[in-house]
Amino acid sequence: MPGTRYSLEVQPRIPERLARLQELANDLYYSWDRQVRGLFRRLDIPLWEQCGHNPKVFLRQVAQDRLEQAAQDRIFIQDYNRVISSYDVYLQEEARGDLLQHLDPQRDLVAYFCAEFGLHESFPIYSGGLGILAGDHCKAASDLGLPFVAVGLLYRQGYFNQTIDGGGYQIAHYHPVDFRDLPVHPAVDAAGNEVHVFIELPGRRVELKVWEARAGHIRLYLLDSDLPGNQENDRSITYQLYGGDIHTRMQQEIALGIGGVRALRALGIRPTVWHINEDHTAFQILERIREHVSDGLDFDSALELVAAATVFTTHTPVPAGHDIFPHHLMHEYFGRYMQEFGVDEERILALGASPATPNSFNQTALGLRGSRFHNGVSRIHGDVASQMEAYIWPQIPAEENPIGYVTNGVHVPTFLAREWVNHLDMQYGGGWRNELLNADYWTQIDDIPDHTFWSLRQTLKAQILDEARRRSLRMHRRNGVSESQLERLVRHLQPTETDILTIGFARRFATYKRATLLFSNPERLARLVNDPQRPVLFIFAGKAHPHDQPGQQLIKIIHDYARRPEFEGKIILLEDYDMALGRKLVTGVDVWLNNPEYPMEASGTSGQKAGINGVLNLSITDGWWGEGYNGDNGWAITPHGPQYDATFRNNEEANELLDLLEHHVIPLYYQRNGHGYPEDWVKKSKNSMKSLLPRFNAQRMVMDYIRDYYGPAQRQRQRLAQDDNAPARELAAWKRRIRAAWHKITIARSDNIQKQILAGDTLPIEVTMDLNDLQPEDLIVECLVGTETETGEFVTHASHNLTCQGRDEHGATLFRIDLRPQLSGMQYYKLRAYPYHRLLSHPFEMGYMIWV
């Protein structure tokens, strides 16, 4: 029909009795409180689904009569009042007592910078694991009452929506977001004025608007460059998450790092701890140094002051996850900016130097050199990161350098299924939410009757089968699949037929995650999935980055296998993986599969989300599973490290995966007792919940940060800032002396080396050192005592400091100890020296050490 079609949205008037629905829709508290979301959903279930679970959009489109009926519905009003009361109580709660041992909410504040935040599917400023981890961090910070603000970018298009065409090719769709649809409002300063800040790019200034989002007790501040006063290309800086070329990445990271600091300053917010979550935000270090230099502090002292208050978390061993900018790009974007530091450009560029990428600026190197508190995100990843980044502390053994770890955890209220929440509420009351750090409490899961446990798990499986069927029908019909083939493709996706072993694999499709390892022996796999007595169903989902062609090829391979006759209906590939689909998958499948290349999985929180819901993990013991697997809560695939040939490694691990499926997983699932359910499977599933809930939750994770990183960083910052930053100046001057002298330091034994002594005797040890203008108090001379393993590895059992005895006749400085060994039998000792100052954050932070 000819003519222009105009759109008109008729918005309802919210009845007075339901007025606070608007408040709930504008607080991301809804992203983790199902009771809040349930209020909206009950008003109009189809509209709730159509709106993508977005409360703000929903309230603009819900019918007036639905609201009027709800306002007169006694049951709905009772539930509404109960939710409002719970919300008000939550907002009035104060910080946890154990938090107060480390931080003072009246004085301290943590500023958490990240490129993405995944709080809910209705707020699309995330792409995957990093963002959802950041979202969980924010939620747990709110739950704990941590004084905390988050800083990021407000993407106009966010990450892409995914469809998969009939050939198995990923199609990326970008849909601009109307900020009116998001729970954000313009941030204002103390005078009530909108906050806008500026960053400098080559030949121009770019304006950034600051938006504010509320999430319970905390606030997110998000920057937006899509403003009329900016040039067209600058307006697009904040359009897409991880989009564009290297210039876009540089501009986004300047906006986030430098613009983020300026936004907090303009808002009057004064953090005492700065947390850089992955290297995308590391430029904040330069901006904070620049601020101190402009206030009269020298560069080195400013660096010490900034680094003391900074926590840096690295999230991936994958090289592509570390941003590196060539020096010519640094000169292009920072040429004038670097003139403000009062030092040569080489000194600033050295902060980002890495031996693997000469003539380039490595953001991870900047993050490590510009912070004093650093961590990986699991025990294994902490070790890997220590090896990868050992060049920052070149003379320190990697296992002793300052990189520690905090194992990631997931936000339980977000990812524990509603059915489990309801059951726990009924069984234990709401108090279980306060026991997430109490491992003993969760042994009560054993008291849940097996048949009740199994029935609940089957209910959750019915939901994912129903969702998978709905999504599969939509995708295949769009792609022109015939009805006869369509029936074969979805024949096992029946919510009424849950008695089929269902295995899930859902994550970002990157090559190191090896999504297709399962298909290494397709004939054997076909035999396993098609056993009429013990069928198996695999559900795959995930996105590949639009520029990652190998990752997209993985999707096509899975699609092609799913269409082969022997796998039709047994291999299911779902499109457009997001948080909503993720919640159903991790709660509904029986087994969660993860088989990355060891040790490339830094943490991998999807398996945690599954495990806390009673899903059994079948995984390489990489990332968090290296700590979580206990022999009774899932299955472990033995990893082969990078020292092995890739083909050999893949074959070995693929065979072990299929062996575990054939001889352990499948038989256990189908081994039914007289009541029709697998008793031993239920026992293992209970072990998963009770072992993982108290250990791998986000409250534990954030408390680890508070105790081991935020508290120490706050105290170190306070220490260096005393007396108009005098300690920072002292430490910087001392480090300059050490750097100037250390390369000529020597150490040697000057005693008669004894190889045997009798028990109870002392061993005199003496060394002489040429200190090259340093003083004895500038360093520690240490004796490490230990044993050797069968492979010759030295294991330290004790350490003792040698004391200065003055100078010998040649002018060398003499150090001595009379060692009384506590061990018996054969033992070993080593001697070393390293610089020491009482103001250091970590004894080895300078990276210098010399051994005898």
C-alpha cells in the first residue's frame, strides 16, 4: 500500500499504586533479583519476551488496562509490596562486617574500570566472559556494601546479534540502541549540571557525555562520544564494542582510560583504590600521573603514588587479548600529551615496553608497571601470567614475582535457577543467601531427597529443551529447511521427553577453546549418540568475533556435522547466544563440556554457573576447574601442555574425552535404580553443588580482592601520600639510586664451604659484596634452605637473612650467618641478594636479584 508509514508509541500512565515500578525499571538490581523481573513478566508474558526482558521498554508498551487490573489485583499488590519492601531493605543494608576490617566506607572508594559490563541481556554493553565477570563483580560489590563505582563506555550498538544462515555462516547484525531504552540517565555534578568531559585526539578535542546507571548500592559511569558537537568519525568512537580498526581501539581506550578519570574528577568522586580490569583501560595510569605532575610532583614520584593505589587484573594468556600499539601511533595520539610529564618521551614509552614487541607500546606492560598489585584469575592462570609477564621483573624467578591470583566466581543470585532459589527459600528460608562463604553450610544439600533433586533437574532440562526447540525452528524455517527435515532436526527437543543425556557447550568460538574436538572421531561419536538405549544430545551455542575467520569456521563445521544424517537431531547449534540463553543452558543441561588448549583457559566461569546448578562438568583441568575438580563432582580430562605437538595433544585429549563419555558419563546417567532415576548420578550432582557454591561465587571473589588487593592498595597509597607525598618522593629517589648502581653489584662466597656438619651444629656462611655506592641497608642478603624433588627442583622450606659485618681488608662489604639447619639428612641451600626498602609494596617489585 503506498504512502508513508509513521510509528506512534502510546505509553501508559502508571497507576499510583504501582508508581515504583518506574524506580525498579531504572535500577539494574532487577538484573539479579528475579522477584523484581517477575513483577513485570506477570503483567504480560508475551510482551516481556518481545521486549527482550527490558523493564523500561516494557513499561512504555504495556497496555493501560493490564496496569489498571494489576493495581486492583490484591495478590499482585501483595507481591508488589513485598518486592518493594525487600528492595528498600536491601538499599538500607550496610557494609558487611568483615569488609570493614580492610576498608572504611566513609573514606575509601574503589573505582573499577572495564571495557564491558554484562549485567543483563537488556543492557547490551558486553560481548562475553570478561563483561559478565565484570557485571558479577559489580553485583557482588553491591551485595557486600563495598564502596565502589564502575567506569566503562556506553556503546550505541554494543556487540552484535548473530544469525546463522543455511550454509552455517555467521551473520553479524548491529542494531543501534536508543538510550531511552536503557536504565541510564545523564550524570550530573554537585550543581546539577550534566557532566561532559573532553579528551585530546590528533588535531582536535572530543567531547564525552557521562551517563549514570544504578545497580543496587553502586553506580556505573559510562562515557558516550555520540554527540552533535563531535566530528562524524568521533561520534562513532563509542558505537561498537571491539569494533573498528586499531585507530578505533586506540580512541576507545583513550576515552575510557583518560576520559574515565576526568569523568570521576568532574563528578567530584575521589577513589582511593583504582582497579584496572584487563589492559583496555590502562591509559588511566598516564592520566593520573599527569595530574600529579601538574600539581608539582616529579614523574617518578607521581608514578609511585599512582601505582601504590592501583590493582591490575589480567584475564587471558591469548596474545590477541593484549593490546599493543606501535610507537608511531603513540606519537600520533600522545605526542603533545607526553610533553606534560616533564621527562623524555622514552621514559613514558618505556612503561609499555615488552621484549616480544619492540618499537611498540604494550598495554599489559603499562598496567603492570603502573600498578603494585597484580593478579591472574585462577591459580593456573596466575602461574601462566607470572611466566608470560616475567620480563617486568627480569631477575626474579617467575614463581616469586608479584603476580598473584584471585579465582573468578559467579554471582549466585543471577545464575542459580529460579527453581533452586525457590527450593532453598522453602527449605532453609532466605538466610542461605548470607552463607555463600560458609562451606560447611552447603553440606545440607545432601539432605535434599534424591527424587526431589532429580525431579527439579528434569524440570530445568525441560526448559532448555523447549527453548532450544523454539530457537531451532525459527532458525531452520528462516533458512528454508523443509518440514520433513525440520522434524528430524528437532525430534529430541521435546520438553516432555527429558530422559536423554544432554551435554552443553556454549562460549565464545575462539580456536583455542576447540569447539570441534568432539568430532575428532566422528564414527565413534555417531555410535555413542545413536545408541537407542542410551542416546546423547549435544547443544552448541556461541559467537565468534566478526574479524575472527577461524572462529567462524568452527561454527560452520558444527553446523555441517549437525546436518549429517548420523547426527541429525543429536547435534544442535543455536544462534544468538546471550545472557538469557546462557542462563537456561547452564541450568538445564546434564553435563557442561569444556576442552580448551591447556593452559589457555584463564578461568572459564560458564562451568561454575553450570556446576552450582547441579550440572556436572566434563572439562580439561585448566582455569578454575584445576581448583574445582575434586574427583566426585564431575570428570577431568588430563591436559597436555604446549610442549606437546598440537596434533598429538588433540588426539590424546579427544580420545580421553570420548573414553570418559563412553565408559563413565553415559553409563552413570543411564544406570537407574528401582525408582527410575540414576542414584549415583544424583550423588555426583549434589557434590557439584555443595563443593562449588561456597568456593566459586562472586562474593568470595570480591572478598578476596578486598582482603588481598583493595585493602593493601588503600593502605599503601595512604602511606606514600603522607606529609605532602614525602614517602613517594623518598621511594622514587631510592629506586633511582638502585637502578643506577645495580648493574655493577657483585656477590661471592668468602668462607670455607662445608659439605657436612653434625646435627645441632651451626654452619657459618659468609659472602662479600661490592655494593657500588649502595649501603648495606639498601638490600637483603638471604639464604634459602630446602630440599630437592626427584626431578631436581629446589623446594624452599625456610629463609634466613645474613647480617652485615662491615667491610673486609679489600673494602668489600661482608655479610654472615651462622645457620642452624632444622632439617635432617641431605638438604640444599642457595644465597641471593635483592634491593629492599621499607616502603616497597612487594619485596621483589624492582625486578632485581643476584645469586651467588
